[in-house]
Amino acid sequence: DAKTTQPPSMDCAEGRAANLPCNHSTISGNEYVYWYRQIHSQGPQYIIHGLKNNETNEMASLIITEDRKSSTLILPHATLRDTAVYYCIVRPQDQTGANNLFFGTGTRLTVIP
Amino acid sequence: EPEVTQTPSHQVTQMGQEVILRCVPISNHLYFYWYRQILGQKVEFLVSFYNNEISEKSEIFDDQFSVERPDGSNFTLKIRSTKLEDSAMYFCASTLEPYQETQYFGPGTRLLVL
């Protein structure tokens, strides 16, 4: 089962930052936080991942709280093409756990013109 | 940028028929996965495959399912006798290493069983 909790839906105005929260209060020390998104029944697309430090790439930023029990994905300037379902997934970094991804229900982000 | 490809994009079949879904993973990747997504539901893990054998499988992956890497590039999912409830999007994914590398997904095959 998914070990994360996300709001079912959010809206964001085009050009503004989209901040998507995720709770993972039972995360263990060897688990990464991954974010994927799925645009209208396409294959899930990797966005970013992190262990404990904040991360940034060309798509997004990931802010992980110091206790690692929650995180926020930030899309700095949302566009209409960012409308998608966003999944927060915790995943082990070694063989102590399964290497497949467990997808929850995610957050449906709608970017509004 | 290298990508995972899947064929066909859509397949319609009659209940009880066999179907084979095909995937070409990213060329230097070693670990391969199948997931499915029933319309309106979550993406669900089916099976992972490494070194020509199944490494993990879910409860969904019963005796009706099988996977194969028939050559150096293709990775297939076979459903022997399709049921109505097999109608779903099927996604293939691949990764270089199983844990610390991200999984890259294909565009999916939409299977409709009538």
C-alpha cells in the first residue's frame, strides 16, 4: 500500500507557483521520496526525488522537512501543460524493500488560465 | 533522449483470447517492469524482471500472465486467456539499477477486452 497522503485535488493559476504537499509520516531512514506525474493517461513521468536534502532540477524543487515526515513539490511557474495527477511515492534505496513503485491516488493539479 | 516504447498503442480482443503486449526498454537498462491502470483507478505494479527471470510480482500477476525477454531489445507481457477485467492501460518501465535509479515509463498500451 502507498505510504503517503496527498490532497485529492488542487488548482493553481497559470504562471504562479504550484505547491503540492505530501505526508509520509511513517517513512523509514532508507527510503527516498519520489515524485511522478501522469498527464491524461500517459505513462507516469519522473519529476524529482530526494532523501533528506532539498533538491532542484529543471522541472521542479523538492522541499523535505527536517524530520522527513512530509515534503512539498514546487513547480515554480505552472503552465497549462502541468495539469496532471502528481504522485508522491516513498521507495527504499536498497534491498530491504521492494523496488517497484507503489502509486497512491495522487493530487490532481489543474492549472487555470 | 532515450525512451521506452510500447506496441501496440491500442488493442481490442475477445474474452478468452491471448494477447501479447510489447515493450522496448531503454537500451542500456537492465531491470524491467509492467504496471497496469484500470480506467479511473491507481497505477498498480504487476511484475519486475531482471537477468531473464522474475524478481518480484504482485497478487495480480497470476498464472494467466507471463513475461519474456525474447531477444536483446524486447520485453513482452502475455495474457493467456483474457478476461473482461483485464481491460486497462498497461505500462512498461525500465531502469538501469533497481533502487537508486528512477524508473522510466513507456506511453502504455490500452487493452480492451470485449
